[in-house]
Amino acid sequence: MPRRYVTLDVFTTRPFGGNPLAVVLDAQGLDDAAMQQIAREFNVSETVFVLPPKNKANRARIRIFTVAHEMPFAGHPTVGAAVLLALEDKLATGTLRIEETIGTITCEVAAQGATPAGARKGSAVFTAPRKGEIEEVNISRAACAEALSLDESDIGFDAHRPIVANAGVPFLFVPLADLTALARARPDEAAFIASLGGFGEALYLYTLDEEGDADFRARMFSPGLGTEEDPATGSAAAAFPWVLLDAENRVDGHHKVRIDQGFEMGRPSRVDLGFTVKGGQVTGATIGGGAVVIAEGVLHI
């Protein structure tokens, strides 16, 4: 049967930036194997399949597949799906509740059906579905440097250290000394699997943004899964507040952090992170960004 699909660029306000996403609407009747095959066919970092919600009070249920496997949660699919569903509903602003494998996620959306240039785009902010946590592991800077083809002096700044954090998806967070080190990073898959593979499948590199108007610049590699580089990684940003509090003193209250990613691969992206600190602990986090519709079509399967 024909099934509509839409592709979007997410965590950007302009076409050809951000992280590409495919969304298959009317996904009822597709089994796991079919969804995985379709995700491989689109060959973008993630593909979303929209299904009726289990709870009628929610807008939709979505399943998220990479080219290799299903994900319980991911940031740019959540933002992109929320914006697209708002456009489908002709909802200018409002709240959507979307069911994912990890749980139900609340999204605040703003959407434009058409701009003077004819674009369909919008933005969404969602509440992280679970609290992050730090895994107490001993990760050497030397092993990180070897896995990234860097010098040991390139690893870390101030009190920031390599650490594993998880807010739904585990990442090995590696702070780098400066933007030059970030640009020079080149993952060595064999070294990663040998030394760091036990700490998670993905490396999230970050450093202070010394040149732009963001707070941090980041890159994400997943050599264990064969992903060369991800342009924008919302699920890593969801765990980032716990990484920050491991290295910094943050006063109680609400904090806003801008993270730029994807510049080194020609896909500039911006993730807006918000989090609240109370009693020296993170009590909640939000992830936000824009999304732009790029293409629409029909799958004949």
C-alpha cells in the first residue's frame, strides 16, 4: 500500500543543515523487519515510523530506527516528528505528547505551514524522558587520545574529564582542550573497540566555543556501529547537564546552554539545552531546536 513519507533537516532553521531525518506516516502494518529495511533504504542516521498512540490522549506513537537497529529514544527524531505532526495538524503552537519506546515525551511546538519563501518548518522543545546518570568508570586520557588520533594533552580542560553519561542512550563524553583539537579528531575504530568499546557505542566530543556564539562545540562518532559522524545528537545533549555538573559548580536555578555541532562535516546544527539545578542536583532537562521540511513522497510497499 502507498505510505507517505517526509524528510526534514533537524536542529537547523535552514535546508541542508542539521541532521537529516526520514518520517514514514501511516506505518500501520509494517513489521520490525520491514521498518529496518526501509530505514536502510533511506540511509539517514534515523528514520521515524508514525503509528496510532496506545493512549488516545497522546498524539502518536513513534518507533525510531537507525540503519542498524531500533532506538528507544533519540533527540532529532523527537524534534523532527513533533514539528511534522504539528504541520500535519495545522497547529501553530501547542503541546504534543508522543509515545516512544522509552516512554511518553511532552513536546512544545511552534510550526509555520508556509513562509514567504514557501518553506514548511517549525521548532520543538521536549522534556528529557528520564534523568541522566553518570557511570563510575575509570577511563584513561591516553586511551581516549589513541582512539581519536590525538595527543594526550588534547584531552580535557579545566575539571572536565572523560566520563560515561546516560539519559536514555549511553555516551562516552570526551572533553577536548580547544577547537583545534576538535577539528583534528579522527576516530580509530580498532583502537576504540580495543580500549573504549566497553564504555558504550558512541563518542561525544565537546569543547568550549571560543569563536562562535554557542557555549560549546561538539562532534559525535559511533565507530562501534560504523557511523562516521552525526551532525546533531539530542540524546547526548539530554545527558550533558550531568556531565557539566561533574566538572562545574552551577548555582540553583534554570540554565541555558547552546551546543553547536556538525560544522566540521558541513552540516551546521544548533541544539538548545535547558536544565534546572536544585540543591546541587539536576532536576530536569529540555532539548530544543528547529526543523525544516525538505521533501515529501510516497513509498510503494
